[in-house]
Amino acid sequence: MRRLYLCATLATVATLFAEVGTLQAQRVEAYLSEDSVTVGGRFALTLVAIHGFDEMPSFPSMDSAFGDITPVRLISAGTRLLDSDVRLDSAVYEATTFALDTARLAPLTIRFPDSDVTATTPAQELVVISVVPQDAADIRGLAPPVGFGRPNWPYVLLGIGVLIAGALIWYLIWRHKNPKPLYISEPEERAPPDPAKVALERLRALENAPLAKRAQVEAFYVDLSDILRTYIEDRLHMPALECTTRELVQILVGPSVQHQVPSGIPEQLDQVLSLADLVKFADVTPAVNEGRSVLKEAVKIVNRVEVKFDQRAAAEDFVKVS
């Protein structure tokens, strides 16, 4: 059904393009697969960009502001040649809404980085159908209280409580008359595991991971993302496991954290985690050699952060001694 929505949308856009003739500027449109939905119902949101052949559009990410519409996942993305100089790109999202009565799709900005141009889709509204039937009866009044006999379980609990209290008092008296020597043992202080050692061991375990099937590729990138996020969280003490990739990179380039990481690390980490996000959420399947290359980049990230961490630790020790 979703493919049918996409084909119908592309046919409509192609017809519009044929009527316009020669394309003068980038044109973007947003299409909803349904005119009305129930609260929490799923539907398709299609974004279409008609532009020059050499331009590459950048569609909104999953964490962008869509108004009252919530994107669930990216279903597909594709391109189509309309003319020798004109191309059509599209992205189809599975979406839902929890608004009441009417859901508003906010204007969405599609960027063309090669030409520093942006285009915005018009705002739209989607009717949200109430899940309560129109012929539902009014709320009924309160029924009169129903009488119940007095239960016996409170007396049973009270008796058990008295027995337990008596046994406890007897034990305390006996314990007071027969004291035992108190031995205090110092608890063993166990140093927490080194984040770099744990991360590098987990990365080495991925070197021989099979990447022949789609499920194996997805598991590989899920583990790779978890290893890097866990290492950043343990070493730099920031909520890397709870942040999106964009939020994590913004924290790393911030003034309060920038001195803790070497230059270029936020960009390297963004490339690795963004590829892992595409594999997990957009069904992208990179080649085997690309997976091995990304694994090497992850090892470099850990080693470079560790060098910076050791330098900072040595400087702090020097200040303490001085």
C-alpha cells in the first residue's frame, strides 16, 4: 500500500512538472496518504523535491520538528530523472499523530547544500477522528453503596503481628544476654574497569564478525554504536547513551567539553554514528569493506581520546605536586 501511495504521488508530481514545462527553481511538496486518521493511526508522509540534475537535496531528519505529526521511521528514499537537466528526489516516512480533532503538518525545510538554497513545503492539516462514538451514552450516575459483611482477615493479621512482635522482643532480649564479638572487616575497594580497555576489547571482538547477511550487518552496527556511546559516557561523563547523534556532537563541540577531546573527534564520531543510524533506522546496508573501515575509525577515536585523557591527567597530577 505504501508503494501505491508513493507511485501515485510521483505520478502527480510528474504531471505537474509536465504542465509547468521548464523548471525555473527548486520545487518541494509534501503529501499525506490519508485525509483523516484516528489518534495513533499510521499513515505515509511523502516529501518530493524537483530540482536541477547536479543538485542533491537534504530531507529533514527523524528528530526534526514536524508539527503535530510524529515520524516513526523512514520507509524509503529514491530519485527519478524527469528530463536531461531535471531530477525528482523523494523520501517516504511512516508517521502518526496524537493530536485531537486536527493535526497540523508544519512547513518542512528541504536544503540544497550544493547551491546554498532552501525550499519550504506548505503547511497542511489532517483531520483526526475521535475514538469515542458519536452515539455514546452519557456518563451514568453513581450507584448506591453495596453492603458487605465485616471481614475477619484484619484480626488474623493483627494476631500474626502480635506473634512476630513477641518473637522479636524475645530475640532482642536473648541477644542482649548473649552478645557476640563484633568483627569489622574493611570492604575491598575495587577499581572500576578502564573504559578504554573495555571498549577496545569489544571492538576487537567485532573484527571477525560476519557481514554476509542483512541481520548480521545491522547487529554489527548496533554493537559498534553502543561501544562508542558507552565509552564516551564512561570516559567523559556525559549521557551519550541517551542523546541522539546530533545532540552528542553538539555537546562535544561545546565550550565546556571541547578541551577534553582532540580536534576532529566530533566529526569522526558523527560519521561513524550517523552511518550506524542509517543502518538501524533507514535499512541502509553498507559494503563489507566499509564496515571494516568504520571499525578502524572507531578504534582511532578511542585511542585519540585516551591520549588526550592521559595528557590531562598528567597535567592535573603535576599541578597537585607543585
